[in-house]
Amino acid sequence: MQGPPEWGTLLRRGVTKKCPRCGAGRLYRGWFKMKERCPGCGMKFEREPGFFVGAYLINFAITEGLLFVVIMVFIFWKDQHPDAGVVVPLVIGLIFAVVAPILFYPFARTIWSAFDVGMTPLELKEIVEATDAATDAAGSDGSGPALPGTP
Ligand SMILES: [Zn+2]
């Protein structure tokens, strides 16, 4: 089994909501509910309890970055227009602070997953489980484990 993909590939897959290991899409049921395993390669996304705390960090960083941009734009705007009020930038900042984490949530999870696969390649046990899960899913189109002898 080869090692994890290159960092560029991992991050590109992360920001496009793809599986970092194989690049498969459709990892979510709805906007918030991530499938337990990749439908392509069978990798379990939550590799250990509390795994996705890192995703919250990524989401937080993205939101803070956006708020930083709002503040910088306001500072430059205020410099040009000394009479400008503070209400509009406050409202924009508030909307960003609420909406951005919701919008970026699924991306934060796949980005975090990409970082993790890059830093901690899958162990043999995980690879075997993933292969088993992917084989089972292929044998019964994802509805459950395939039983020997069933068509
Ligand atoms: Zn995959």
C-alpha cells in the first residue's frame, strides 16, 4: 500500500469536500451529517474519539480570518470617510460570524481530515478495515454488509 497522497493533493481534496485518501465525493448526507466512512475507499473519517475537534479549530480560523478582513476594510473605509458609522460593519461582522461557520463546516471537516491523513498516515489496521468496508459497500450498493452467496 502506498503512503498518503502529496500535500497539494490532500489540501485540494480537503477544500473541495472530497475524501483526502482517494478523492471520492458525496461524503455527506445533507450539509452537516458526514458519512461514517468514505463511499470510495471505506476510510473511517472519525479516526479516534474527539477527532473532529480539529475541524472546529479550522472553522474558527476561517471565521476569524473573514472577520479580520471586515475590520481591515472598515479601517481603510473609515480613513477615507471619517464620518462613516460603525453599525454597518458591525452588522456585516455579526452576519459573517454566524453564517461563515455554518457555510464552512463541511469543508472544515474534510480539510482537517486531509491534514490528519497527511500528518498521520493510516495504520495497517485502518487500511484493512477500510478495504473491508469498501468491498462490503460495493457488494451490496452501500445498504449493508454483503453476505457470501447472495447475488
Ligand atoms: Zn476515500
